[in-house]
Amino acid sequence: SQQGEEDPQALSIQEGENATMNCSYKTSINNLQWYRQNSGRGLVHLILIRSNEREKHSGRLRVTLDTSKKSSSLLITASRAADTASYFCATDAGTGNQFYFGTGTSLTVIP
Amino acid sequence: DAGVTQSPTHLIKTRGQHVTLRCSPISGHKSVSWYQQVLGQGPQFIFQYYEKEERGRGNFPDRFSARQFPNYSSELNVNALLLGDSALYLCASSLEPGQETQYFGPGTRLLVL
């Protein structure tokens, strides 16, 4: 079964708006990662946040992590049409070498 | 530098057949993981290999097997194919098992008829 669960399942916004997607997971983790996938092809690593970190930034991306609630959020600011993709969170469930993905959020950015 | 490569890109098989998928990791990466992604779902972990040894296995039947070669490339084998094996099979490489970031290949799309 999936370790993580993203919310919402689908999100449609206008270009320039911010997009927020959330991830909840079930077990303790060493780290949590966010990936992007275009059109059912390979996944692109976006950002990693460790269990002892609360917030991390990378360009237009901001990730938060709340280990007490077992949840994370990904914020994409000033969205662009090229951000249209599916976004997945993945955790290692404490294994360090096995990664468990959520069900994904499908983001559509309308030009 | 070349990224993770996978072959073939697409494959059509019939039920009961066998399939072999191939993956070449990024140069210098010694760990390879395999994932199955069914349409509309997130990737599910199948195997991880490091230095030719299995380091992790997900909840998949024994019909699924894999191996890693001395050059760190890997093969995923699936026997007695079922319709439900139709999926995108993704390979990811990392320097070593404990490294957090995995780099994914473009995947092999398998259709079982």
C-alpha cells in the first residue's frame, strides 16, 4: 500500500497563482522528498527535507514538514504553464533505502 | 553526463509470457532500484540492488526478480505475465543505498494483452 497520500488529487490554477499540495504519511521517516512527473514519464527530484528540518526552499518551491502530524506541504509560487505535471511525495519509512510514494497531485496551470 | 537509461521504452506482451527490462545507472552510481507505476497511481517499490546484492524488496510476488551486474546495470525480470502487470516500470539510481536522492530513468511502458 502507498505510504503517502497527497491532497488534493487534482488542482487547476491560473498562471501566476500559487499552488499548494499536501502529503500525509503513516510511519516515522528519515526524510521526505518531492518529485515531479510529466506525462507519465520519469520522475524528477525537486527537493528533500530531513526529519529534523521544518522548512526548506529551492527557487520557487517551499516545502514544510511537520513530523508530529506526519505531514508535509509543497508550495509552488508564481506558477507557470510549464509547472503542469503530477507531483508526488516519497518517504523512506525509516528504512533508508526503500522509498514509498504517495498517490500524487495532478497540477494544471492555465496560461 | 548521461542520466539513467532504460530499455526498451515500450513493450507489448501477452499473458503468460516473460519479460526482461534493462537499466543503466548514472556513471558512478552503485545502487539501482526498481519501481512499478500503474496508471493513476504513485510508483511502488519493487527491488533495490547494491554491489550486485539485493538490499530491499517490496511486496511483489516471486514472479518478479532482478539482478545487478558488475558494471552496476540491472535487469528486472517478470515471469508468467498477468494483465495487471501492465504498468510503467521505473529504474532509479543513487550513489549508495543510504543516499537520499534517487535519479529516475524515463521508464519502460509494458502492456500485457
